[in-house]
Amino acid sequence: MYPEELNYHKEHTWVKKEGNEALIGITKYAVEQLGEILFVEMPDEDDDIEKGEEFGVVESSKVASDLIAPISGELLEINEDVEDDPDLLSEAPYDSWIIKVKIEDEEEFESLLESKDYKAQLD
């Protein structure tokens, strides 16, 4: 349910490190809490992403929820597929990243949770 190759943030986002870049998305738990996802507000292409700060909003049939950045980085890309079809997050939350960033501080990964620790936080 929570892939071991990913790192997790307490605000229900995940990070997949790929060299000096990282993909960021939302967890299955977040998707389950949100319900049907209707819209994803993406950051502007030239935004810098700051750990602990909002980088977008997910709107569902139940609520609008801020997306909180698990790490800091220079925004490289937004996932236009998710922007065009937010339901992809519900269908495959770990394949449907939201943004790609250039990692600014490797040490920020130390504060992220491993799969087992994220799962324990939810129990």
C-alpha cells in the first residue's frame, strides 16, 4: 500500500528521488480521505518549492486541501497529465506524480518517513 522505495511526509505527500531530482505526489491515504478528486491547482512553472510550504491545492467532492512540500527545490516540471485528468491521482497515486523538483538540500530527506514509519503514523 505504501511503496518502500518512496519517502513520505507527515502531510501525506510522497517523494521519489531520482539522482538530483525528485518526483512528488500524494499518498493513497490522502486520496482515500479526499474522495473523488475534481481539480489540482498546480504551482507556477517558475516557482521555487519550499519544504513545509503550500505548493498547490487538491480539490475533491468533499474538501479543498493544500499540498505541502516535503522537500525544497527548484520546480522543473508539473505533471500536465494530472492537471488535465486529476482522477489519475485516485487511480494510481504512486504512478501519478504532481511535480518534479531539483533537490536543493539532501539533508531534508533525513526528516522524511520510510514506508513502515508512515504506515505506523496512520495506525
